[in-house]
Amino acid sequence: MSQTGSTAVSAQADELRRAMVRELREQEAIRTEVVAAAFASVPRHLFAPGEPLETAYAPHGTVVAKRDADGLVLSVMSAAHLQAVMLEQASVEPGMCVLEVGSGGYNAALLQEVVGPEGRVTTVDIDPDIITRARTCLDTAGYERVRTLTADAEFGVPQLAAFDRIVVTAAAWDIPSSWISQLTLDGRLVVPLRMRGLTRSVAFDRDGDGLVSRDYRLARFVPMQGRGAFTERKVLLREGVAIQTDDPAVRLDKQALDEALSGPALEVWPGAVWDFPDELELFAALNLPRVASIHASQRIIDEDVLGPAALLGVTILVTEDSFAYRAKRASGSTGEYESGVIAHGPQAESLAKQYAEVLLRWSDAYRRRGAATFRYRPDAAGLGPLPTDAVAKRHGTVTVTWS
Ligand SMILES: C[S@@+](CC[C@H](N)C(=O)[O-])C[C@H]1O[C@@H](n2cnc3c(N)ncnc32)[C@H](O)[C@@H]1O
């Protein structure tokens, strides 16, 4: 590229970067000056080589870095919006020692900007191709100080611990003990944690041997690979309808559930307010006893076989032959919506009743952002009988307090 050409690209990138920062501030993804300054400094387009500048700087856009042989995405440069939210959650300070799990280069460069010359950033990825790519991008953009490592992050990076912050950028089904023990005693772990089929980026502070959450946000990430990988069970009821669960105790009879779907639908509208859908969904998933999620194609929705909530996946209360899911409808002429339940199968009535009670409980007592506080105990022994909303993991247990 000619000198004039590269100057023009650089000027356009600067302009797009300023616009991105403005938008991220307006959307309250960026909340602090230190995070704004990092986003304003790092040339994001240098971590998306070959992509149009507009793509690199789209606040909600992702850039695929690698797919597997079947086309499944293994690695992406995450959306700037999500990176800003997580960087704010991490509350990183100058001079800190930070570990990033899952590399791409860009997020590590943002972290390096925040920790400054006295701080240290290490980024680890299980995939050597991703590390090679991240290393090249970091060097091109002038972030030679960021350390890159190929390893399965299940075991952390013991040789460089302890870390003031660990920021995980792949969806984790569990929290390996290394991510707790390799934190400083007042350290923070930010992790997109899968709980009953939902992913939330949780900012956990270390609390002795365990963790306690300070904040959680909606998040979407590629799944963790390696020792921490977890495959959720998926049953295809018919073309365009699938049920998925991570709970081994949930029994799914494909034929019986498909028959239930073909049968009549029972609707219950208990007078619960529909609001903050991601909070409502979290409360339902954690407070119902046997959950899975149902996913439907646009055709299935258009044919009125399932309600629109199933397009992105919605939590169901399920037995072998029946299931219930939540729906919404306009409530009167106020512009508000109410939550209801649609149930199918021989046990429709009892499932709808249970689901409706949970919707009412949320609507009456917890209808707001951030009502949950999560605790992670590496060993659940001594906790006594676990409540319905406790989530058993391989290495420990998540418990939830609602307030
Ligand atoms: C969303 S990408 C990371 C994005 C990156 N942080 C950025 O700056 O845009 C997720 C990455 O996690 C990596 N990954 C998945 N499982 C891992 C594991 N067990 N240990 C380390 N890295 C892992 C994947 O190879 C993938 O590159």
C-alpha cells in the first residue's frame, strides 16, 4: 500500500474507532475513563487482518478466527461491546498481573493498556494456530509485552501465578480449582459461566477457597475445549425442534415429547409481569426443578407449533412425556407485557402450575437487574441439603441467593 493509501486507512480507522467508543459509552458498555482510553488506543483493525474496517469496528460485530472441519466456530474476536462489559466487570488497575483465557490478541492488548508498563498480561489458548495469529497481531500493533502461551487453561498458568485478575473468554461449564487457587487472595475472576443452559459473564471475587459474585451480565461465547469441555445432551424431536439439557437427571423421551407437541396446548396466564427477559429467564432456569431448553426454527414458529420465545431457545420444565415453557402477550393497553405458560402433554396442567408459580414469584419479588448473588464452593460437602436453585458442577457447586 502506498504511503498516502496507508495514511488514509489509518485516518479512517481512527474515525471508526472514535465512533465505536462513543457508541459503547452511549450503550453503557464502557462506564469508566480507563476502559474508554484503552478502547480509544488499541487499533482493533490490526487484530482483524483482511476484514473491512467497518467490520472490525462494528460494536456488536465478531470476526471468525477459526472453524473446525464441520464449519463450527472454534475461535472469534469477540464483539467489542461484550469485551467492554467484561473489562468493566474485571475492574483492572495499573500494575496488576492479569491472565486472559482464550486468545485473539485484541482483548489482551486492551488489558495491557489498562495495567500499563508496570503490569503484566498473559494470554493462553489451547489452539497453537490461535496463539500464532494472536502473537503476530500483538507484535504488529506494538504489544510485544503481552505474553502468549499455548496450553489447556483448565490447569491455569501456575508458573506465572498469582494473578490479580483472570478473565475467561470461552464459555465455561465449570470452574476448575486452578482458577481460584491461582488468584491472589483479593483477586477477581470474570468468567462466562454456563448454568442450566444459560451463559452469564459473572465477576467473582475470591472468598477463601471459593468465590462470591459481584456482578453478572448476559454473554455468549464459543464453548471451552480441552479437559473442561462439556457437551449438553440434544434431542431432535422433529425437523426444526430440538430440546437440549446439561442435567443428567432429566429424562427425555423423544417420541413421547413429540406426541405431546402434536397434542393440544394448555395456556395459563397467572398475572405475572413480563420484563427484563434475561433476568426472568435466569430465575426460571434456576428455580424450576427439571429444566432443559427448547429451540425451534422460524418455520416452526410461523406454523404456530411453538411460541416465538423458542426461536432463540427458552427454558422448559420437562418430564419424560410433557413440557411447559414461558410466553408473553400484551397486557391491556398500557404497552406492558405479561408472562404466561404454554404446556403440552399428559402432565401439562401440573407443569404449567409449577412454572406459573415461579413466574409470579419473580414478578412479585425479584423483577429487577442483578437480583442474584452466586457463590461457588469447590467442595459442596458441609453445605447441607442443596436448594433447588443450586447447580452441581464437576469440581464444585454454584449456589444462588436472591435479593
Ligand atoms: C472467543 S475466543 C477468544 C477471543 C479473544 N479473547 C479476543 O481477544 O477476541 C475463545 C478462545 O478460547 C480458546 N479456548 C477454548 N478452550 C480453551 C482452553 N481449555 N484453554 C485455553 N483456551 C481455550 C479457543 O481456542 C478460542 O480461541
